[in-house]
Amino acid sequence: MTPRLTWLGHSTVLVELGGGRLLTDPALRGRVFHLRRHGQAPGSPESIDAVLLSHLHFDHLDLPSLRMLEPRPRLVCPTGSGALLVRAGFPDPIELLPGESVALGGVHVTATPAEHRGTRRPGGPAVRPLGFVLRAERSIYFAGDTDLFDEMAELGPIDMALLPVAGYSPKLGPGHLDAHRAAQAAALIRPRVAVPIHWGTFHPLTQARGDWFTRPPAEFAAQVAELAPGVDVRVLAPGEAIDL
């Protein structure tokens, strides 16, 4: 298996690495509550070995999307998420705190900090959101949802960083990276390749799409060229793949 990454939109990335197929934050439907998907939904990827869940917000932990995955893969999630997932029909999730690791076949996965709110409202648990570093024949950092954090410079060296550069509305709340702050993250981590994610996929039913929806990856690439010129930015369209 050639190491490969396929961006399926928003924070959903199919990673083929270490002989396995891992999926991040699956949002596979055309609509998630009040959010509408622009373009065709990707449907269910086949033969997923494990899913990495960064946090519990509905656009990152979408239970109907998880139920689309057959056979059911292993779930790796923040500590405190397990009871919710078990009640939803997903037994034996692997719960991690930042700094903890798990081996998933040939891939070594380490949970990293993330600067983001972690409560699933209404009435859900509050957990510490995560990012993940995956290491096999290549190394990949998946940021989940985060702002800059102190330990970010310690994540490298890394082959590829998957960095959020926007959101599902023009206004980003606290705990997010916009294009400029994502470029600062790239300058701290110094990956060989950076791929912008978390843009151009979902928007609220009442919110018209505009430059805010399509512009962030170009802004990110321009900022990275100034702040971290040694980093190669690859902008993918939903469904597009890149060999690692």
C-alpha cells in the first residue's frame, strides 16, 4: 500500500499508512444539523481500520456518519468520550489524554494537546480536545480543531501537517485557526508538506457562501510562503488524494 492521504472535506481525512486505513473526524453526510454541505457527500469509505475523533462537537463527532462505516472500526477518542460512544453502539473505544499513545496495526498514534472548547451541548460531556500525530513510514499531524498552543513547536519534525484554516461560517470563535494563524502554526511545526483542511465544505442553511468560503487556502498558502518558505502547501479539493 502506497502511503496516501485523501481529503473528504471539512476535517475528514482518509489516511492510508502503515498498511492500514484510518479516518479522522468523519462527517460523511450532506447535512449535519443546521449545516449544509457544498457539493456531493463522499459516502462511506470501505474497510476503515480505525477512526480518530478529535473532540465531540457535532461537525467532528457525527454519530450517523460513524454508523455508516461497516465493519465497525476501532474508535480513538478523548478521555471522557467513551460512555457517549458506548451508549451510541460503539463498544470499547480507546480513550486518550494528550501525550498518551496507542498502536493501531503498523501506525503509532500519539494524542496531542488542542486549544479548543470540548463540551458537547446540550447536556453532553466536557472533554479535552485532541490532535493526533501518526507515525509509520511517514509522519502526519492532524490538528483537529485548535488555536496555537505552547507545545506546537515540539510536534516536529513531521512529514505532513493537516491544519484547519477556516470554519463553517465567516466568524471564527475562540479555539480556531484562521489562515494567518494556521500559517504561524506551519512556521512552528515546520512540516515538509502542509494541507489546509476545515474549509469550503459546510455552511449554515441561513448563511450565503462567499469569499469567506473559498478564499482561506489561498490566503494560507500566501502566508506560509512568507512565514515558512520551506513548507510545501498542497491545496486539495474534496475527494482529491496525495501520495505521501
